[in-house]
Amino acid sequence: MKQFTLGKKERLKSRKQIEQLFKEGKTFSVQPLRIYYTVQSTPAVTSPLQFGVAVGTRQFKHAVDRNRIKRLIREAYRLQKNEIQEQLKLKNKTLNVFFIYTGKELPQYQLIYETVRIALQKLRQIIVQSAT
């Protein structure tokens, strides 16, 4: 049975890991998201897949709007992360991912869901390529 949760161990909260992700990680964009990621071959102590999300204050002055966008992204990610998580376990790799919303207006859930789906497909391809 698939588990559709986003637990504490799956969240990217360590300042050290986030700084390393932005310094050494790779990036790609799927409008309206920019995705930073690092793939490592050492198995993680906590979870093979860790995830973070951010929305800039420059475009969205109100915390209500920023929090809504983050909730939408987290929900879309939570429902679609299982395939990539299984792939990471099989390849014995870890993946740190950080999504940054770069759009200028409040998105609909369908747009976010599709964007996250495309981003996770790209990440799956990257994991497969890094294994070879």
C-alpha cells in the first residue's frame, strides 16, 4: 500500500543541507517553479527523499498568499512522490529537492499539480541517468 504522507523526516529543514543544496546543487525550471536538487549515492540516515518549498515575499506581500501557495505545492508533491521514492530506494541514492515558486499570481491547484508532475518526471530521469 502506498503511503501518501509528508512526515517530519521527509522535510528539508537543516540550514546546512539547504545551503549546500543552493551552493552545490543543480537547477532546472518548470514554469512557474524553479527546482534545486542534489543526488547523492550515500544512503540517507533519515529519508532517501527530502523536500522543501519557498515562495518569495517580493511577489506576494501577504503571508496568507505565500502559505496557500506552499500548501498547494506540498499537497501536489505529497500525492506524487511515491514513484520517485521507490526508485531512490532501489538505486540506493538520496535526493534533496527544493521548489521555489516564481510566478506572479496566485495559481490554481491544477496548474501546480501538473507542474509538480513534470518536475518529478524530470527528477526521475535524472536519477536514472546518474545511475549509469
